[in-house]
Amino acid sequence: MKKNIQIALIDDDSLIVQLLTDYLNKITNFEVSITANSGNAFIEKLKIEPTPDIVIIDLKMNDGNGLETIPTLTKSYPNLKIIALSSYYKPSFMGHLLKVGANAFLSKETDKEDLVNIINEVVEKGHYFSAEQVAILRDQISHKTIQAQVYKKEKLSIRELEVLKLICQQLTAKEIAEKLFVSTKTVEAHRSNLLLKTGVKNTAGLIIYAAQQQLINPNDFVVLD
């Protein structure tokens, strides 16, 4: 039996939390396991409750807004995938949110049906980019961007580079494993090594890193409709 995707909802608008909770709990394999009205309240709940698979967090809240909370979550709960949600949505914020550890950035006007698909994509692939966001990222990533440096002792292996390029094509760990004729666990191990060597926080960060280091062409980003 497939395990339910455990979801946390963090928003100081109790009506939004209730409506989303009711809606998502009706989706097969979805379960809202934690709700909170602030980032700090959520962090306190995580001390006594099991960590969910994904958190949907509002950026503007009192007592710990999203921008303050996301870096803390990324550091303390590295496997927790984070979808930032805001009524003050600007695609140009995407680069900064990826830097602090978000896996996706959505407007509060996002359709509920689209949200379901995005949650599944973030769980499977580690990130979600809309076509508009990729266009912004392409613009932000230029040859003038200050590039992160990998020390010689941390040089990426040929296999790690192969895995990195396939991640940039939005393949899942299972799809990469099939393409490279290795196990999914091996792919996950390579991904962990990539995160360690590059110093980024998540899969989305790996894509930005690959573009900055000119390991891929930004125009080669694969965007799913």
C-alpha cells in the first residue's frame, strides 16, 4: 500500500488553512498532518510531531514569516520539501527563495487542481518551476554571475556530472536509475554527494549551480506543462 504524502500547512489565515485541509485530505494519498498559524508555531510542533514530507508555507506572517522560517527548516529538516506561497507573488523572487532553500514558489491564486500536481512533482523531483519562472531564472543566470567554486578535492566525478545533467532534465531518481542502469539508491547517493560538494540546499539549487558553472545551457531547462 502506497504511503500517504504527509503535508503541513502554515498560514495565519485560518480560512485558507481550513479550506486547503478539507480539499487536500480528499485527494488520494494526501494527508494534512500538521497545521500552524506561524513559522515559529510550526517549528515548535515539529519538536513533538513526525516531520511531514512537504510544507506549504505563507511568506507573510507574524511570529516567523516564511522567509525567516525556510532557512531554519532547510538546516534542521533537510528532507522536508518546501513550497512557498504568497499573495505578493513576484517571479523575480524565485532566485532568492531557491537560495534559502525553497523547492517551489507559488501564488495564492494557484488553482487547487494545479497545486495537487505541483505537490506531486515536488515530492517526485525535488522542485517545481513554471515556464515563467524558468524564463526569469534564465535571465538571472548570466556569464557575469559570480560562480561558486568547487575545490579540487571536491571535483565532481563523471558519474555525478551525468546524474546532475539528468536532474536538470527533470528526470526522477527512478528514471535516472533506469537510464544509467544503476539502482535508485545509487542515484540518491550521487545526489547527496552533489549537494555536499556544491554546497547547495536542494535539487533546485543543483540546477542553478549547473547553469552557473556552465555545465548545462540555461536554455536546456526542461519545463513540464
